[in-house]
Amino acid sequence: MVYNLPVLLTWLRIACIPLLVFLFYWDEPVAPLAAASVFGFAGITDWADGYLARLWQQESRFGAFLDPVADKLIVAVAMILLVEREANIWITLSASTIIGREIVISALREWMAEVGDRGKVAVAFIGKLKTTAQILALICLLYNQDLWGLPLREIGLGALVAATLLTVISMIQYLYSAFKK
């Protein structure tokens, strides 16, 4: 196994998951801010681990495997928490779409690697936009309150709609590039 700061940041993101769950259910006024902050910190580590790995030339196969796993785990857990709290068809459809897409694309990448064509499903710019919209949406929805007059819940819902649309578009793009002849 590879041990360097980028990989440790990825492991830290995974370690944030139980803390996120605890803070989400914690019965204290500061809990929503704490949960949103932990998720925001995880989002920063998502950017930092890849950036530092490239900058310091510490990219590894293990890091390339673990990074998307960590991303998918924490996003899925945050989405499940919101579905449970909201009990709302639109949040549930968004969560199902986002989590379902991650499963489909992971399976597609595995299959493309098996046939020696993994490069056809490399991360695209639209995937980065989707991730940014997801992180913004989930931070806002985990906090779920106005902040300095900003309606973060509404901003979060708008960002979730954008993330869901980008999720579908990026999935179609990945599937198209994998299967075009």
C-alpha cells in the first residue's frame, strides 16, 4: 500500500464518514454547522489529494482507486442522511440518480479496464462540475438554515437540481464514449 499525504487525505475523507453521521444526528444547535463543515472539509480534501499527488508526482494506482471510492462513499452517506431527514420525492429521486450513476460508471470503468479501454471513461470536465455542484448542494442542505441572510437551503436545492442534471448528462457522455465505435 502507498503511504503519502495525498493517500492519507483520501483515508481522512473516509474517516470523516462516521463523524458526519454522528454530527448529523447530534441533538445540539451547532450540529448542522458541524456536519456541513465536516462535509466541506471532506470536499476540500477531495480537491487537495489529487492536486498534491499531481504536484508532487505521487500519483499511484492505489490512490487512483481509493480516491473515487472515498468520494462515492461520503456523497452516498450524505445523500442517504438527507433522504431520511427530508422524506421528499425530489430529494429521493436526486439521491437515487446520483448514487445509481456512480454505481453504473464504476461498473463501466471496471468493464472497460477488463477490455483494455479504461481511457475511454477517464474523468471528464463535466464530472468535475457535477462534483462541485454536489459538494455545494450537500454542504448547504446539511446546514439547512439561512446564513447571514443567504437562503442556504434554497441554494442547496438549486445546486442539487444542477448536480442531478449534470449527473445524468455526464453518465450519458461516459456511456456514449465507452460504446461508440
